[in-house]
Amino acid sequence: MSVENVDMKPSDEYDDYIMYLKRRIRQLELQVRTLEADKERLERELSRLRMEMSRLRQPPAFAGTLLEILDEDRAIVQNFNGPRFVVRIAPWIERDKLKPGSRVALDQRTMAVVELLPSEKDPSVLGFEVIERPKVTYKDIGGLDKQIHELREAVELPLRHPELFERVGIEPPKGVLLYGPPGCGKTLMAKAIAHEANATFIRVVGSELVRKFIGEGARLVHELFELAKEKAPTIIFIDEIDAIGAKRMDETTGGEREVNRTLMQLLAEMDGFDPRGNVKIIAATNRPDILDPALLRPGRFDRLIEVPLPDFRGRLEILKVHTRKMNLRDVDLRLIAEMTEGASGADLKAIATEAGMFAIRERREYVTQDDFLKAIEKVFGAEQRLAQQIAMHEVMYG
């Protein structure tokens, strides 16, 4: 028995050693595969870095403008305001993206088109209020049913159903002018139309288009319309358009001439786009009497919609809109609407907000009729005091 155990012992050690060698071989093979994978990865990284270094060593390219495409391989370009060249188009450039007017990068030695550059836009244009789809709906607007109906016919219908105008054989209005006292819902109407039409909303104040240097305002207007075309369907809303659209006079200063150039560029842009296209213009003003007649002629702002101060029914609907999320207790909105004659939609919103603030000050979770009465007195009293101070200032200082 003991002799047999002694005979088996060397054999067991040999088997164990063989198993150890096999495991070691598998480990080494795994390490080899890992090192080969690392080598391939590092070679790719080295190749990428060499290509990047090669690009960095290349001389800088010229920025130019593509004027005309001659064929698949050639085009006419212009480097800034310099001479025009017939050049080659690099084979890696996507031909379907090349269009006349595109900004391109030109090789310094051959002037060949080597890259398609993004369109140039002023930072001021990119800073305009751009909302992909506003959240304001028709339910957020009270007392303007007639005005909303007219605006939908002129803006929403051509965007959503252009075929209707083609069948009838007429052109839809190019632009709509909303006019009326401040705070009556002109901006809300424009945002609601953009929401219902599923369009991008670009809002710009007229004074933002006025610039100090010659030609800057006109360029901003042009780039504004280019941005609108890129994000189409789009609604451009120009608030306070009287800042650039006032009547032109014979005797003008240098600043007024620049404003007139901006106005003329706006007129040209409005004449230049298709009324059945995906870009619509809505403008708003509190002073329609001072606008230039060229803006109001047919073919530009075809439809003029007055947005007046709300009547009793309108004030009641506006109060319902602004109080629908409020916790009211024994509040008669009809009485509030009767007491706020002459108030705008903004005034009514301020009254609802102040009524809620009175409830918060008293640590209540509900709003009462007395809170609204105090709010009316506060809002209207502040407006009366401000009007008195303005009148006194005019008397004292002219």
C-alpha cells in the first residue's frame, strides 16, 4: 500500500505542473491579445494625431463667398470684395449643400474650395428671443376672439393649409400689424399663433435693429430674415415697430438716415419673400399714426388688426384666465370687471397678482373679495399718482 503511494506521487506532481503550464500559456496568450489590441489602438491614435498635426501645419484658408457653380468640379468664388476666381471644388465637399451665396474656405495656394463654412450671423441676431414653440395658447388670452380669428386667417391658415389659397387663386397676407394701447395682449396673440401653427417664434424689438454705424441695421434685418428661413416655419414678431418704421422726413440727421436705411431694408425683405412660404411677419405698435405709408401698403402689412382696451366681457374673461389657478373664496369676478373699466389686460394681471400677495401677507391660502378690492386700489392708485407726477413735471420743466 505504501509502495503504491510512493509510485503515484511523482506522477501527480507532473500532472499539476502540466496544468500550471497550460494556465500560464493561456494567461500569456490573453496578454498578447491585449497588447495587440492596445498596439492597434495606439497606432490609430498616432495616425489621428499625425493627421491633426498635418492640418495644423497647413497655412490658414481664406474665407470667401460662392457666387456660381459651373459644374460638378468647378465654381466661381470671391474672396471678400476682391477679384473673382474660377476654382476647383474639393472631392470631399457635399455638392448638395453648395449653393450660391454660401460661405466657403479657400486654399491659399490654389483657391480651391476645401470647406463649407456656416452662414455668418451677427451675435445680436443670435441673441434675439427665439422660441422653438411657445407654450402660450388661445386659452391664455381672454376677450380677443375677433382679433384672434382675423390673425389666424392671415397667419396660421397660410402656414398650415397653403393649398386653400392656391385653389382659390389668391395670395395670403404677407404681414399683419397689431396696434392698440400697451398691455392689451398683442405679444400673447403672436405667441399663441406660433404655438398653434407649430412654428418657431422670433421676437425682436424695433429699437434693437437701430445701430450706430452705417449699414449695420440693414445687415441685422437681412440676417434676421435668413435666420427665420433656416428655422422655418417661422413667425417674426417685431415689437414697437415705430422705432424704425416712422414716417420719413425730407430734412433728416445722420442718425435718422441710418434708421431710414434699416426701414428700407425691411421693406425690401418683405417684398422679397413668398407670401405662401413658411415665414410670416407680425408687427405691433402703440402709435400706428406715425408709421410710414410704405409699410402699410398692400403687399407688406396687408391686414391691420386693432387690439383695443377690453370691454366688460373681455375684462371678465381675462380675470377668469388669470385666476383659474388661484384659490378663490367668495370672489365676484363680475363685480371686479365692472370696477376696472379702462384697465388693460396687463392691469388685470397685476390686480390678480396683488390680490394674491395680500393673502400671502396674512398667511392665508385663499384669496377673498377684500383682497381684490385692495389690489384695485393699489394698482389704480399707483397709476394715478404716476400720471400726476408726469403732469407736474411737464408743467414745471415744459
